[in-house]
Amino acid sequence: MLGWILLGLATAAVGVIVISGMVTKKRIQEKMREKGMREALITEINNCTNTVKLEALDSEDTMEIRGDELDYELSEYDTITA
């Protein structure tokens, strides 16, 4: 039970965004603008869960975007500007 609570808190702290469709650079830029992020680094790509983890370059903010599939052009350590 405690594990589920901690998982929920960790998910809320990271800011998981679930979208329908493919996670592309353009969709990431849209979500970054909504959250007020200007530049971010892709720190992790998980092809099993179709998740991209981003870290803002100008702050400590992180964001995770999960979709139905990932664009093959995305790669770790790419910088995305909104």
C-alpha cells in the first residue's frame, strides 16, 4: 500500500502527461509551451512504455510524456526548444 502511495507522489512530482497518438517533436514542443518550458533535454526514452522523459535546461523541472507510440526520430540527449 505504501508503495502505491509513493508511486503516486512520484508521478505527480514528475508531471506525467498522457497523450493519444504518436509522441513527436512537435507534440513535445506543444506540451512544453503549455507548461512554460523553453528548452529541454530528452533524458530517457522508454520504448516499452512509449514514454519520453524531459528535463528543463533553465530550471529543475522535469516532464514525462506518454503516448501510443514514439517517433523514430527522437533520441536521448536531444535538445528541444519550444
